[in-house]
Amino acid sequence: MKPGVPRSHIKIIMGFTLFNVLLWISSIVLAATHNIHLSAETLPNGQHGYKMLSHTSSDGSTPTYPNEATIPGPTVFVKQGDVLNVTLTNNTPLNVGLSPGSIEATPGETQSFTYTANDVGTLAYYDKDSHLVGLFGALVVDNADGSVDNFIDENGTIVASKRADLDKEFVMFMIGSTFWGAEIVNGTQMPLWTNPTLGAVKDDVVRFHILSLGPGHTWHLHAHRWPDKASTSIIDVKLLNDISDSHSFTIKAGAGVGTGYWQYHCHLFSHMEAGMAGKFHVVAKGEAGNSIAGASPSGSIFLNSSDAPGLVTFEISDEPGQWFRSIRGDALSPITKTKSLEIIPPGSSVHFIMSDTNAVHTITSLLWPSDADDPDHGDHRAIPFNQTKAYKGGGILKLDVPGLYVFTCKIHPYMFGAVIVDDPATSGLDLGESIDIITGINDLPTSSDLATRLLRTFFVATVQENWQDYTSSKPWHPNYPSVDVRISGGAVANLKTVLESRYGQDIKLASLFNPTTPGVGEVWINTQFEKTAGKTKPGTITVLDAATWKIKGKIALPEINMNNPHNMWSNRDQSIIFQTQWFDNKLTFINRKDGRLINNIQIGNTPSHVVTLPTNDDLTVAINGENGVRIIPAGTMVPEPMIMTQLPGQTAAGPHGHWVTPDGKLIVTPNVNTSDIGLYDTTTGGIVARTPAGGVFPAAPHPLAVGVSVDKVYTTNLLDHSMNVSGLDGTLIKTINLIADYDPVSPTGPDTIKDRDGDGLVTVGVLPIQTPVDPTGRVVVTANTGGSITIIDTTLDKVVAMLPCDPGCHGVNFGAKLGGGYYAYVTSKFSNELIVVDVDLNNPANSSIAGRISLVADKSVPADDQIIKLAGTGGQGVYAIPNVYNGWVQNLPDQWKANLTAAQLEPVQ
Amino acid sequence: MDLKSRADFSACDKNWLCVRRKNQSSHCSAEWIILPVLIFLISIFPYAGDVVAEQPATGNHHHIEMFADKPHPDYEYLAYRMVRHEVTDRNGLTTDITSRYSAAAIIPGPTIIMDEGDVADITLYNQIPNPERIELHENVSLHVHGVHYDIISDGTLKYINLVQDEGATLVQSYTYRWNAAPGTAGTWPYHDHNMNTHNGAEDKGLFGALIVNPASNIAAINQGGSSQAISLSSIEKDYILYILDDTFVGTEINRQTGQQIPIWTNPTLSAQSGSNIRLHLIALGTNLHQFKLPGYSWPEPGTPNIIEEKAIGPLEKHVVVIQAGSNSSYMDTTFAGKAQNMIGSLNVNP
């Protein structure tokens, strides 16, 4: 700092003293009374915002407010000690409140409260439930003498400033991964919407109010610096902590650095990747320095024409099917038949906000129009949209190239949201000439079977009503939108007609039947989407008695709002079930005998699978949203630090469906985020090997689950439709192409699926997931989301049989069959039955479906909560008690061993 | 587990010497060495005369050349490496201080130390082999925080600054001017803002610290529960501790000799009992952190307050000056920090 600074310090100190005296007087004499009438409104894109209806003040002047509801809402400027009589009229269909008041107005209702502005500073007013989707604004409480934050000039002098000296003020809310801005110039407020270009003239004195609600951020403005509030510490990055925080500061535009487009952005790396940036444009004196508003909820989108760029918003949700839910989904779905499809013209933007989820996610392009990522034109800086690792926040991107865009989450790869960018000049909604897929398939015609098969999968996965109900006598009737779409070659076709003619309609579902030979023990199934009355989050555990094939119980755990229970394991004596909550950060301990909660602990973001070490019964929990496997010593519920799945500073691996070798020496993880298979030493925690998953299309094979035989590891590559076979030292032995008999590129026809590899069999495993090896090591059973079960003979390492499965076929695990042998229990997300596969260990090709069992409980079944919706659906993790895998079966207590044969007790001879 | 990971990370640094003439890794093909060296040689000559005209009268003028490297072909890490650092003082006397730095590419990158009032011209060379994408002329850059620079030294792409791509490509170096003008004293991050995407590859290791020592020559320390000014010359060591999402990673700087030593992940810090050390904390990544050093408290920068922990978000900086007393451990006490064992020792020698 300059030598002259102490003098200005004295000035500041004197100023403060004077100010404090004035403040004391002002609170008695000068306090103004404000009558403020706000309303809550719904904006054209379905978001909500506050609008100023009237503001009068006993001290006279009030700002000129926008005459519409805006995000952020109107900025309310008052002085310390002022009294605010606030009235809120709720014109939305939701209950809306206004913190810091404690009111809540029902739809159509008006409520009031009085608030005294005791503390100087900028704070957010907001609705406690809907703040992440627009119901927020800033309340600025200034010092009674009008003094504002000091700024630092180009000579390093800290300069005191008053509100009257300001050329303009910006309010910038950091919400999800998007800035929502407003500008105040000479008492006139202008909405600037999302990621605006903020304009200023060189040497303008500009105050910024930065606010955040929800997950935290760091604010950074290039080339400018400011005192951190009243301190003399000069900063250019400021933390806005989780939940609610604010920071205000004053700068002299371009001081010491000159004119230019200076970027402002959140400095959280994931948020930068999600598009959380804009420009601060400092122009030379004599120029205008106007700001430019960004994409807005009132701008141009399907069903709302406007000259301004528009914005559609997807809420990221834990609600089954609606993982990407357009906030105006109710208005769109009569046309689109899903809440997860949005339509915009070129130049408008799509916005994501993780407002209804407890998990971390990525917002990742699954497919996009082929020319959207062209380096010469298009949006190659934004497409494919992706972030390095899972995070909390949101995302925003502008789309200029017409065609179909589908987004997913790398951690939860069945979450889908789609956007059609439709050129209004062409007939039919533009699906585009061709698409590129994240797996490295380029220029796939939109008329191809794979393109329409993916579209059909999208409409099945995102619409609860399109899921298969095996308790209904009606045929399966998925609804598709009856809209004209423009596809390859400029052809225009009706989408519903195309999908129904290619994939059928009113399909008769198979009949349910019990296996003739009982199983041993119990089968625990994560019916992950089943909804109950006592909690907001979905998911139950369905417990099946393998001796009678009757449902013994339903466990929802409403007391902990159990959220998307995904996978299970048990301790050695089979008394405790360990349950992961995949859209949350919890691991739950459940008493197997009575289904009661033992404990619910924070374990890490988005835990996926849990497996014990056969050697000592320690728990290993894959932390799918992060970068390691968490260990909990046997008999305790206190996690130790993680076994890290990568070296320090490397990209988080995101392990999903891991396994442990029967000798307990190695943890094997499919690393979804880094596309490799990790082998980790359970004693040292060190990395033994990380084998690139490769696959047929090596761009992002997405290894998701593993099975371990006596000497090999089998890993499914979800997005690559392939299976890697590797050794226990990590050596890749073979990649099995599960779609060798499938022609993805041609339009659907009789030859789409046929024996192309000449092995005499027609087998297709589209989107393979769980893939355990039976306890003897002979057979791999794989659940393929595309609706098939494939059987691999490990002596040949090839697919020897295919069995039918349901849409969203997902989980597999082995349990003992009474009298010898094993059943593979197979679950499906988008149906409500369990498929029992009788595995033929002598001739795996002869494996067959032994039974189909409803997962819907009747009223007589004991349950800890009332089932209200999606009964029996969402089948994912499945776990048979007793655990009969080699390495574990030997440690069973005697009473569990009693029902097993000698061969089952020592499966590997 | 922690030690094992650390050993792995340090071990790979032995091979992080792609462009070091003496110790060439067998993984490096010759073209990736010859091309940058040529650029390097060509650019030295016109460069010196260019900047003298703007030599400021107030402080020292730094001439710095750095490489952005891929230290090991099998790992995704990228890192900066100091090639030349000369300082010309206001009397025109030039000192070469290159030998203070590690000769290898390191994480964090070389710590650039300036005095308030100094100016630096920094030329960056792109040594990151990328034969598959050479046609893209992919940029790597230096974006610095805190100090003054004009729009062409922002280190961003034209996509952002609407002037030009401000980075080094495989065939073109880029020179930045940083002006540590009065009022910019403090510790600041510098990092890439261009590589791979417009977000840059800061998360791959392309980051370092700039220390602008104040003209006042004063730091603040906690003495008996209140903030007391001490002379900067009483500080024996500077430690740079970057706080990444999963680890601390650091550099030790001897303030007497200026020598910089990379000390890698969750390093053990050491100090003579009674000596003053200064920790420069900068976070980088996506996680928020809570820094603690149990048994110690320090002045909150720019205030009279004494604090014993600090919330730090990505690219925030926080400077802690302490007098070494008892052994302790620095740590991130957030849930993620504990789960990942983000902790290291402070050893105080009697």
C-alpha cells in the first residue's frame, strides 16, 4: 500500500466514529417506514419470481422497479433501523413464503409481516422451498449515513465511498451453477437474467452484491480487486458458503487494468465446467457501458414467442423417471408425453438446477446433433457438455444448432433429459440429420434403429406410466408423443407412428409363475422407485421368502426418509443388512430379522454398492460420486478414511458396482468416471492396477459393474454394450462385444438383429449392468437394460444364451437353490417383477427362466409405511440370504449352513 | 494409505523430466524437445529490447520464462516449470535467480516472488505433447490473480476476452506482463485458463503461487492474543500449501536463500522452535475446506481479530503467520477432508 495510506486510515476511523454517532441518532430520529407489496408469480418457462407491486417510503423516494416478475426479484434498498411492512400476494400454484419473515401464503392468498432492518449488509429474501427455482431477491440494508464498502483505486489507496457516489450497482445471485443478475442505475432496476454481460464505463464506481443460496460458490472477477469488507485485506475471490451467504464490495471499473471484457465466474471447477461465467465489459469513457441481459424465463421457447433469448429449466430430482424434470413439465407433457423433454429455438438456453436431489451428479451430453460440436461452427466450447466429476449445483448452456440433445448423469446413467432445438423455418420438430453419441459413435442417422431405440428408451425411462405392471391384465402400452419430427434426409414422420411400427404396441406381458424348486433363505430386493406415504423420497426393500416365493415384508424406513435404496450386503452371521442410498450420502444398517433401522450414517456422496471382506467382515462401500472406497471395520459403524481409487490430484474415479476377491486381498472397482477397472490392495490401500476399459467404442465405455470368478474379472461397459474379461493382475484378456448380432445404423427392419457373428446364436445385450459370476465360477449372468439377460460360459468367455428381461433390466445376484445349484435373481427398474433364472452349471447354454414373481405386496404383507405409488417397481440391487459366494459361504453360521449342500458349502472344488 | 499414495505421487516425479536435457525420459520423442527449444532460442533475442522501454522506475523488473509440461507420459498431470528468472533492480543491476527453483516441472508450479511495485514479464512455452491435436494449436496460459495487467495479459481465450487467444501453442510462445502495483500486496494464485476447454487445465496441476511482499515490509502475528506487526525479514520460511479436492500439495521456500523445494502431497512442515513461518494457503478444485492447525491461532488478514480456523473456497487465498511453538498437524476438517485424510504434520525442532 502507498505511504499515504495511514492518513486515509485516520479518515476512515474518523468516519466510522462519526457514522456510529449518526447511526445511534438515526435509529431514533431518521428511521423510515416502508410499505412493500410483493407478489410471487409464475414465469413463462415455469420458474417462479417475485414482483414489486408497490413500494412507498416515509423518506420519500423509492426505486423504479421492473413491471414484471424477475429473477432475482426486486432489490429492496433500505437503511439501518428502517421498518418494513411487507405484504406478499401469492399468484403461483405453490405455497410461497418470504424469509426473513416467517409467513407462508397459499395460492391466491395475501400475507403480511413487519421486519426491522437492524443489521447493515446485503441479505437474501427467499422462499424456503422454491428459492433454487427463482423465488429470491436481495435486501440491501445500508448505513444510515449512506456509506458503502470502500474501494481500492489504481494507486493502491483505499477510498471511502457513499451510495450517492455509485455509478451503478449489480446484484448477482449464484444459484446452482448459474448467475442471476440485476442492475440498478440511478434508482432504476433492470433484470439482467442469466450470466449477463455487465457493462460499465472506465472509472465508474460500481457496487456488487453477490448472494448465494444452496450449495456454496467462490466469486471471482478478473483483473479487479477489493477490500474484504471492512478489513484492509485485498481480495479478488470470495467464498459464499453453503446454504445462504452474501458479500458486497465496491470497485472502480478498470482501475489499473483498463478497458476490456473481463470474465466473472464461479471458481469451483465443476461449476466453471457447467457454464457458470459471464463478462464484465469495461468501456472507454465516452462510450455507453450498457449491460446486456442473458437468456430469460420470459424469452423465446416452445409455446412462448419472444424476441429475447429464452431459457428452459430442468430440475434435477430424486423422483423416479423425473430425474431431469422440466419445471413446466405439467404444461408440456400433454404434447410431449414426458416431463423430461424441452423444445427451444436456436439461440435459447437450457438450464439445469439440482434442486430436488440429495446426491451429486454430472450434467453430461449423451448425444447431440453431429454438427453441434464442429470446431468451425456450432457450440464446440459447450458440446459435448460434461464436467470432470460429480458435484452439487446445476448447469447452463446456449444451444444454436438444431437437432436432438440428450443429457444424462455419469453417476446415475439412467437419468435422462432431452432438448429439441427446433428451427422454426422447417416443418416438424428437428431431430437433426444425424447424432453423435458420447461413446464415440459419430454421424449416426436419426432414422437408424439405434437412434429410435434410444428415443423409445427415453420415453419409457422418463414416464412412470410407461412402466410395466405385471399385476395388470392389460397389455403394456407406452405412450409416445404424436408429433411430426424431421429426421435424416429432411424426411418428416410422426414420432408415435415410427416408434409403434418399429417396436410394437399393446404388448402382452409374460405370465407370473413361481419356480417349482424352492430357493434357500430370503431374497432382498431394492424396489428403488416404490413410493410410500410417510416419506418424500422413493424406495423400499422388498423381502421375499425363497421357500414359498411370498413377500415377507416391505421396508421403507420413513423415519430416515430412505432415499433410493440401491444395493445391499450382509454381515457374516446374516443378522445385519447394509443398505446404500444412491441418491444421498447415507449408509443404513438394518436388522435383518425384523427389518428395523439400526443406524443411518453419512458415508460420502452417492454411495452405490457395499461388499464385505470375506477375511474379516470389514465393510467396503464404493463412493460412486467421489473417489474412493470407504472402509468400516467389522462390528463398528464408524467409517475409516477411504481407500483412494486414484493418485492424489487425479480425476475422481467414481467407483460403482465393486466386488472383492474370495481371498479378501483385492477390491475390484468399475471406475465409471475414468473408464477403467481398478484393483486395490485391501491391506495397504494401494493401487495394484488400473486397466483402461477400452471397449468397442473407446470414448466412454462406462464400466459399471464387475463379477469375479476364480481367476478372472468380468466388467460390463454400459454405454459400449461390451464386457471386459481381465486377470486378477489387471491384464485385459478379452473384450466381448455384446451387440455383435445387432445393426445399430440401418433403419429398423427384419435384419436389425440376426446372427451376425456366425456363432449360431442371436444374442444382444444392450446397456449391460450387473454381472456377477456364480459361486463356482462357471457362469456369468448379465442384466442388460435394453431388456435381455445374457449368459456367459467362463470356460469359453463367450455369450452362450440370451433370455428375455424387462425394460431397465438391472440387478443380478446368486442365491442357493434347495438341494443344490443356484438361482440368479434378476431385477428390472421399469417393471415390478423379479425374474428367477435357473443356472445350468453343467451346460450354461441351457440356463432358463424358472419363475417370474411379482414384487407388489398385498395388504397382508407387513410394512413400515403405506405404499401409494409405483408398487414393486425400480428393481435394482438384489441380495440373497444366505450369502453363498465362494469365500463368504465358508464363514456362515451353522444354522445357515444347515440348508446348503456340501457342494454349495465349498463351491470351488 | 496416506503414505503409500504420497510415495506414488512423488515417485512419478522422478520421471517428470521430459524436457530436461540431462535426464531425458525414454518416453519422450525427440520432436517434442527440439521444437520448443527452437522456439525458446528464437524468442530470447527480440524479447529483451522490447520490454526495456516500459521499465518502471519504482521497482524491480522480473524477466521470467516458464514451460507448461506434461511431466510423465503415463499420468494425466500437467505442471509448470521455471526456465529463467532474472531480476533487474532500479539501478539496472541484473541478478539471475533461476537456480532457486526446482529444475523440474512441479506441482504447485514455481512460486514467483515479487515486491509491491515490481513488474514481471513472463513468457510461457507450451511443452505439452499433443500430437493428435496439433492442428488445433491448443493453448496453455497463465492467468494471474490480484495484480494489475491489461486485457492482453488476462490469459484467456478470444472466446472470453474478445481480443485474442492469450496462450502459448506448440508453435508460439506468449508473454504476459504482471504489474505488482501498489495495493496488490498479498499471495495470489496463477493458473492455466485455456487448456482443453475454455476452463483451463488448472485441475491437472497447472497452478502456482505469486507472492507480492508488501512495501511496508510488515506481517502480522498473534502475540499473546493480539495481532502484532513483525518485520518480514523475521520470517524464516514460506510454505505454499495448495488445498486440492483430495490433498494438500506444497512448496517450501527458504527465505534467506530463496531456495524452493517441492514437498508434494500432505507434506510434513518443519520449523525451528521460536522461528516465524508463513503459510500461504490457496484452494483449488470444487470442494470447500475448513483449515485448522490445532494449538495455533493467527491474525485474520487485514483485521485485528485472532482466529484459529478458516473456511477456504477454491482460489481463495489465506495467509497464516505463526511463531513455531509445539508440534501440530494442519488439516481440512470438513467431512470430505477427513474421509480423504487431508492432514499433514508441523514438526517443531527444538
